[in-house]
Amino acid sequence: MCRLFAITSQEPLSPMVALNALDVMREGHDCSGVGIFLRDLAGPFEDIKDAPILSGIFSDKGLKRLDTFMMDIGFMTKYKISVKLPKIPPPGVPKRDVYLIRAYEYPEEWEDMSQPQLYDQLLKIRLQLRTMGEEKKDMIVFSFWPDVIMIKEIGDPMLVAEHLNLDRKELNARVIMAQGRQNTNYAITLYACHPFFIQGYATMTNGENTAFVPIRSFLESRGFDGYSGYQSDSEVFTHILHYTVTKLGLSLETYKHVITPLQEEDLHNHPNRHFLKNLKQTCRPLIIDGPNCVIGCLPDHSVFMVQDRKKLRPGVVGGKRGVYAFSSELCGLDAAIPNRDKSKDFQPMHLDTAFVGPGRQEVTLWNQKDPLPLPH
Amino acid sequence: MEPERPIAPSTLSVKDLPWQILWDLEKCTLCGKCTAVCPVNAIELGVFRKRILEPPAEITLETATAFKSYYGIRQKTDPAYRCVGCAMCTMVCPNDAIVPCRTDESDKLKFHVDQGGQPRRRGGRRNMPGGVLDRLKFIRISMLTDPALDAGRHEFELRTLLGRVLPPEENLKFLRINGWIPPVREIYPLIIGAMSFGALSPTMWEGLQMGVAYLNEELKMPVRICTGEGGCPPRLLRSRFLKYVILQIASGYFGWDEIIHAIPEMKEDPCAIEIKYGQGAKPGDGGLLMWYKVNKLIAAIRGVPTGVNLPSPPTHQTKYSIEESVAKMIQSMYMAWGFRVPVYPKISGTSTALAVLNNLTRNPYAAGLAIDGEDGGTGAAYNVSMNHMGHPIASNIRDSYLTLVQVGMQNQLPLLAGGGIGKNGNLAANAAALIMLGASGVQIGKYVMQAAAGCLGSESDRCNICNIGLCPKGITSQDPRLYRRLDAEQVAQRLVDLYLSFDTELKKIVAPLGRSTSLPIGMSDALGIDDPNIAERLKIKYVV
């Protein structure tokens, strides 16, 4: 089982806060890999919030190909973080040439594009780079999006952090999500490493997705390029969220109804039963069967946690005004926010969605039996 | 030596028949029950002459031979009176003195059954045991990474959808603008397939209907039953139980005059309308109710004269192209019930199923597609159709599902699989395998007759006389002397048993796979088979 930790804070934090929390929970993962998602960035990225940032791992050759490719389109480098690597990586961590975190200036021709067009282009470029990298095994691309950095690597999270010198000011962020990987039935490939990201939506999951194959078939057949390349059964959770919000125009509360719809009796008693029944039928192939705990982040910087309907994975949310964390285990929460009111800690159950909005003022709990919020 | 009987080309001995009656003189009480019960008069009271040698101890001039006669059972060898192996004689014999046995070699009767140039017609199923379905294994067992569920204690939602499900974007849009959303039924995935009133006896039909009503109203299992092409009794049409019934319309339109006239008086809408274009047991052939079974009641419900053969044409005669045949008919049927009832076609398994499917994907009204594989049963058909025509269900369903996946419509157009599900008794395993190959639900007929009413038929050509109305169990007979043997209440009871045990077995399959929140339609990663070619064909795992 993997271990997950997410924190959202008004004050920018070092990624080490999350990695320390993972380290406290190390009994729950096998140190086979780590994935970090940073958003609402501080430091040098604070002033270039709109510039898309490319995160990935490149060989020297790959980097050259990247540069040619990006320049051909018209992207100019705006800012980059240089990661100076010791010559010999720690045990269990593969040798890499370049860990790239680079913010770009949009091509001039793109100035007139609407935001949706822009976002589609960014996705297209990320997918193109991924394909290019898979062909020659010289690039791995995690995200290409404004105000988002992703770092993934195989190995013990603490060793990786030290190796990459993650405890640096440039990487401070207000939303941090991290996963300590427990390798299960999929071979270690970094594309199978959580968190997953698509067009502003990120999730990471604890557990195994038994309904993966039918869900994958459904997503892949939506005719949307981004729903592809699945290396992990958990990636579909990110894509279902993306589909629910962007394609169906529904809210986070409805996400829970999509992945784990109410059963007949509860549905019958629900004030929105007509809508929910239709939703359940039409989104039937997206129903998950757990056991899963999903922690995710929306483009507006809200962070949330939902559980599957019955099997449930450990998950707790707690904190104080201005800083809240979502953790697989209490000890992780304790390590990150020790001086909080622990009586307010909450462990979401089968009907709950817990989320902390962009204001970071409170944990909002929403029960699946509650009426759905009115459309905005 | 002159033979006792003249030897003609079609003169057969008992040895040449597929079934031989073994009869024990010692045990027989000569009660006559076996000859009375035999549905085809294959046995009769026989007087046998026997020479008995009684050589005296001393040599005398008197003869040592005596002739005696005894009474017993004689098996007829005339092809018209051949034993069908139903073994009703064994069932009624108080002393277990008689039993039909399958011949130890291929029989000779098959070469002579066409007397008068009439090829063999029969009821039943393809006479071929085995099949791929039983070989499919469920290999994705949840273990430590994903604990298996408790089949006995977890909540399960093992329902399926019948009806055209709109894609999410459209469905939500139509909800907003109050557009027409096609009717969708949430039903139990094991459907009682089309068996007509007429093919089945009144007691059998009544028993099934009672069982279905009980399952729905007392056990809250949304089980549905299809009428087949034979209309529907008027009282059922006007009752609240109609909502559990799928009305079938086929090329003979039997009973539809009655149905159409009952529409204004219907208290409930039927569950769905099934348009039958084909049947797995006799693909490309129409329905057939032979004259033996067309009595006054059947004739009245179907709107035909009594005592005549009722062959339905192989196709719907008023239509000639797929656009007309399918699209117009589906639309007309929708219109009849004010667009509140799902309408879907049923075809026989065929290599051209994908052409039909592709047409349906472009028809916004089509509520599903039922495909009936080669192992489907029938009340009457030509033997050659039953044994040699048709397409196996597994690859037909798989191809159809994968085609739907390709166009992204796997949730929009439910596929129902039929034909040979549970033919070897493994109902839940076969049904679950088909669901994981991509079926939304399965239709069963023969299994219901065997489990709920004790049908004697088998893939070894046992009984199979449903066509001539002589069903010794009273399941497919219209003769009151025969169908009185069947107690409708007991049929209902057995049907409930069948569904409850199926439900438990289905849970015992899906729970270890870690599934319970929804039916694992298309979960092909759970399936494996020990044959690489089949694995490749069905796109599942090859396991040894």
C-alpha cells in the first residue's frame, strides 16, 4: 500500500514538509519511489504564474531534442531551476542527466488563443514530448502547466530529496502533494508514479482499482487525447475528475457520485434523485470498486479527499486555520502540523468528501446524501 | 433362412436405434405404466415365444424341448416410433425394471429418419456437449493488495441497464433542457429468454410468471421474462405484473392484435419490447409452432385457426432493408407506448452481427442488442438448423463489445447474450464470463426449463420432442393430460430457488474479483483460458 500526504498552506512550505511526513509513515511504503506535486508556487515562480512550467527527466540528448522542438514552436525559456546532481546517485536511484523544471514564455502566435485553446495546446505538447521520449527513451515528461511542478523518481524518498536537493527556496509552494510508493503489480515506470496530472487536475490514490480495465476502455473511447497512456490503474481517478468537471461541467461533490454512486434506497431518498439516477446510469463505466483513498487538487487550489464505497484506505484530514493536511496516517499529520486541535481531525468514510478550499480557512465536509449544491 | 420380418432399406434393429430399452424380466411386474407413459409409443406389451430345453435325466424318446410364452416389453424399431430416451418409463416403473440406454456406437436411425422425404424436425438444442464458456476461468483474484469482498455479507449491486443510455454529455444536457431521455430499465442481469405461450404449456407459463412476480415483489430482484412470439394472455396484459414482462414481436406477429388492442387498458408499461429477427437455435429460420400444439386457447391468443402449423417467416415480410427492418420497426414500437418503453432487436449469432450493431449505433432509439448463440434452444426446428447453423456466442459478444468500445458506445447500447448459458449446469460461471467479455446481461431458456420444470432434454439427443406437443413433463405440451403433470406453484418455487442460488454464485464470483458496486461488464482482465488461440481471439489472458 502506498502512503500519501498533501498539505495546503497560506505560507509557502518546503517540499520537505511532505517528504518528512512520508518518512514518518515509511512502514507503509517500500521506498520504491516518490512523486511530488507542487502548486501555488512561491519563490521565483510567484511572479510568472501564467508561464507554463515543464517538469520531467531528460538525458543530454533528450534535452537537445526538447530545445529544438520547443524553439520550433516558438517557446522561449523564461526561468529554470538548475538541479546540480552529485556524480553518483544514492543506492536504488537511477543515474539521470537532467531533472528539468523550466518555465516558458508562450509563442507570440498564441497570444490570441482563448484559455481553453491554450490549455489544449499545452496538453498536446506534453503528449507529443511523451511520445518522443518513449520512442528514444530520452525524455520523461510529468507536467507542462502554469504554476505546477512535478518531480518523480525511483528510490527512497528521503535519499531522492537529498540527491535532488529539494529543500530549496525555489521549490517552496502552498500546495504540496507527495506519494511514497509501494510497488504492487505494475513494473516500476515513472509514468505509473503518483500524483497524476491532467490540465490542472491532480490526484494520487492509495489502493488498487479493480474496475480499471472497463474504466480505461471508457475513458480512452471519449475521443480526448489526454485520456491515454495508462501505466497505472490509479491514473484514471485523475482523468475521471477531469472528465467530471471539464467535460460534464459538474462539481467536486458530484465526482463522488460518479465514482461511487449511491445505492438504490439511498438514491431514492435523495433530493436530487432524478439527476443522480441519470448520472449513475450514464456514467456507469466510471464506477470504481475500490479499495481506494483519493487525494486530489483542483485548478482553484482546493485540496480534497474521498474514499471508495466500502473497502476504504486509511486517510485523515486535519490542521488549523491557514494550513491543513491530508495524510494516509495520523503520524504523518502529526509530523507536519503537530500543534493543531486533534479533536477536529477527521477520517472521511464511505459517503464523505472532505475538502479545503483555496482560502484554507476550514475543512469542509460533504456527505453524499446531502443535496447537491446549486449550479453556479 | 427366411427372415422373420421382411428386410427393407429402412428396416432397423434395436441395435440400430440411438436408445435401447433395457428391460428386466425378473423385476417387471407387468403393471403397464411404462407403456402407458411413453410419449412416443416406443414400447408396447410384447408376447414372446421361448424354447426351453428340459432334457430329462434318462434317455427317453420324448422330446427335450418345450415352448413357452411370456409377456414383456417390446421396443419398436419403426423410425416413427423410435425411443427418444426420455426415460419416463424408468421414472414410473415401481421396480426399476426398465431403462433406456444410449447406443454404444453411432446410430443408424439418422439415415432413415427422413421417411417420406421429411427431414427430421425436433425441439431442444444443438446436440453437442461442451463449449468454450465452461473453459473460461476467473483468474484475477483479489488478495492482499486489494482484499476480496465477503460474498455473504457485503452489499452488492448486481443490476444491469436495459435501454439506450445517452452519453454523459448528452444525458446531462437533455436533463437541463428537458429533452427526451430514452427509457432505461434497471433489471437483474439474468433474463428469462423468449419462450412463447404456445411453445410452453399453460402451467409452465403460469409458474414462470408467478415465480417472476415473487422474485420482484417479495425478494426485490428485478427479474424480467420475455414472452417469445406468441402474444400474451389478456389478463396479464391488463395487470400490474406486465412491468416484469418483455413483449416480443416476431415475423409472424402472433398475438399482436390482442396486445395492440390492450394498450389503452394497460395499467403498467411492459419492461421492454424485443423485436425478434433471429434465434440462435435456427438462425435464418422463422418461428414454428406445429399443429399439434395449436389448440383453442393458443389459437385465440395468437389470433389464428386451431390445428394448423404456425410457421413464422424467416424475416419480417413487410420490410426489406436493415434501415426499414430495424429503424422503422423500432420507432413504431416506441411510438406505440409513447416513447416510454425500450425497444431492442434480437438476432441470432452470426458473423454479420457487427453490421447490425453498427447500424444500431447510428439509430438513436435502439435500446440494446440481444444476440442468441448457436447453443440456443427451441420448441421446434429442423435438426440441421439446430445442429449446424449459427455462431458461437462468446466471440460474437466479444467482437460486438470491442466494436462498441472502439466507437465509445459500450455503455450506450447494452448487449444481451443468449444461447447455451449454463448448458452444462454452470449457469453463474457462464453468465459472469459473458458479462466480463462485454455482455450487459444474459438470457436463458433451456436452463429454466431444466431447473424449474425438470425438462429431460440434453445435448445427447434425449427427448427433444417439444415440437409435437408430447412433452412427458408437461412443459411444452398443450394437452391437458400432459400439462396437468406440471404444478405451476412448484415451477414458481423452483424458479425462485434458481435465482437465489444464481445470485449467491454470482456474488461468489465477483466478490473475490473485488467487485460489488457495479456489474463487471467488460472486465476482461479477470478472464483466462488454457488455449492460446481462444485467448487471442477473445483478447483475454492465456493461462496454464
